[in-house]
Amino acid sequence: MKSFIKNVFIAGLLLTGLTVSAQQDKRSLDNFRQPDKRGINVFEAPKDSVSTFDGVKVRVGGSSTIQYQALDHYNSGAVALKPIGYNFNLATANLDLDVALYDGVRMHLRTYLSSRHHPEPYVKGGYFQIDKLDFVSEGFLEDVMKNVTIKIGHMENNYGDAHFRRSDNAQAIYNPFVGNLIMDAFTTEVGAELYYRKNGFIGMVGFSNGKLNQSVVESNGNTGGASFLAKLGYDKQINDDFRFRLTGSLYNTGYVQNNYLYTADRAGSRYYFVMEDVNASASSPFRSGRFDPGFKNQITAIMINPFVKYGGLEFFGTAEFANGKANTEVDERNVTQMAGELVYRFGKDENLFLGARYNTVSAELSSGDDVDINRFQLGAGWFMTKNILAKVEYVNQQYKDYPTTSILNDGKFKGLMVEAVISF
């Protein structure tokens, strides 16, 4: 009986949360990217001077995602690969709280309820977004704030545009494919970002403390360093059919104890156990199929992203150039990533899509070897409703020029992925 009452109570809380979400969604929140189909091809949250604030509003939302994996992997045989078969991956889930705290002030908090790396819930990050300064005094710097947005928090840093289209644990509705890029630029650090937008132009400068895991413990006589971020671009809906966006982004650290730009995703890769050692455990490693250049202490990364949408046809590109080193290295190393994806959306309200992506990484390893990784993805999707998406993907990834002693020597994986996404 106690167990029954407990389950009924939990179900009631969940239903209450869904009801709150549905009610708030009708009015929505100001300057907010919708977590469903309406948020596709939205990058930075929109900037609108029209206010709907009439008191504190709490929007409870979230997402749930599961994949069926049918992948095979191969290498030269110098190092044994972990045997993998065809079956379902772990179902992942997010919980989102978005709160209108004051006119022009909003809070976002995301919690991973389950992820590949952590079976237990933990906070991904959150931030305050300030679009008005009326909390200082009514109309304070009103003309300036018509074009300015301020974000402060332990948050997903705005480096590049690819992170707006990637899967963030269970939030996979923005991604037309199942997997993210090979070299997945994503990090959450304590910092602040200042945006200026006018007539389609966008500029951003930001600073962070360069740390994924916060700590006051000293190493080499200090507690860390700092990272500098910047973005400059243009985004314009030219007419009803044609939209054009082009941005360039910079991420730079003079010195940090350990850089996480390409390893900060604690949720994990969608391709479970591909190219992993036979002794790999269930919980680690969790970034299978990705590439980490190993820039531990110093890094300069530049990402250029063009986006063009004409009718139902859209192109999104990534050109990324990074160099850096670890303290143990004398010379900096370079890595280049290129990616291009073509997606065609059609049907009623563009509820169907077909897409293809080609992604390549060329890098110098710390061993001195120059290697290449190439990936081809072919995908299709169906929005059953604006909150429910079904995707299927064929993926083929190949590793070239790795040393004969490496597990990635003559390595490749390929096969099918099927993914179901709910987001509200």
C-alpha cells in the first residue's frame, strides 16, 4: 500500500509539472528558445523588446530519448575490440526549469536525470539572462538594452554555432542526425557573455574561468586561468523563403589547469562502445567515436559557421581550426575539422526531413603522427507532433594513418541508428 501511494504521489507531481508546462507554453516566456520543433534553426535566444511579464512564471519542461543501435566495428586486429551487438541504448532524460523572475530577467536550469556517463541525476548548468535593467530602476538604460543581452552563470558557453544543433543528452530534437560532430566542441564553465544585436548583426564577448569542475584547490601555485570567447556574425531573413546566417567564433585560453572544450560533454556519445578496448567497462569510456586533440593547458580555437535556408532546403557548415598543447609539450599542435550538412524539410509544416552530413578531422597527435578521421551520415526524420520526433541514421566512420599499435589502426564503424525523441 505504501508503495502504491508513493507511486500515485510521484505520478501526480509529474502530471502537475506537465500541466504547468502546458499552461505556461500558451503564454510562453520572453526571449526564449522553444524546446520543441519551433526551436529548430534558432541559435541564440531571440531578442524581443515586447514584454509579457505579469509576475513570476515557472515553466517545467524536459526531454526523453532512446536509441536502437545496430553498429559493427573493425580494426587491424593489433588491439582487440570490445564485442558489440544490436540492441537498445540507455534511455536518457533531461529536466528543464525556465523561470521569468522579473521583467526582462529569466533563469534557465537543466538537470540530466539519466545519461550514459552518470546513472544518477546531476545538474548540467544554468544561467540568468538579462534583457532589461528595470530591476535597477524603471527604464534604466532602456535604449541600450533594446539591443543588448547579458548572460551570467555556470553555463554552456557560446563558442560556434554547431552547439545549437547538437544533441544535449536527451534534448535531441534540434539535431537532424543521431550523432554530434567528431570533434564535439561543447563546454560548461562559470562566466558571463555580453551580446549586441541590431539589423541582423550580432556581436558577443565573454569570459569564463576555464573550469568544468569548480574548485579552489591550487595547482602550480594558482587555482586556474581564464578563457576568452567572442562571436561576430550576421543573421537575416532576407524574404519569406530565404534566410542567411554567417558567424565566426573564438575560444582562447592563456593558461588553464585542464582544458575541456572537446571533452566537457559528460552525457556521452550516441555510438556506444564503438572502437573501444575489449576491457572497457559499462560506465567508462563514454565518448566513443569522438576525437579529443588533447590540448590540456593552452588552446586557441576558431569556428566559422555558414547557414543558408531556402524554402525547405538548408545547409549548415562548420570550419574549425584549433591549436594548443599540454604542459609536457614544447610545441603547439594543430587540428582542423570540416563538416557540411544538407537537410531537406518537406511535408505539412515541414514535419518530414532527409539529410546528409560529411565530417572530417585532420590532426597531429601528441606522438607526432598525422591522422585523419572521416564520417558520413545519412538520416531521415518524422515529426509525429511538434514534441515527438523519430529519426533513423546510417553512419560510416573511418580512421586513417593511426600507428600500427593503436586500437584505431585501420579502424572503422558503420551501421544503423534509430532514435526516438520527446521534448516539451
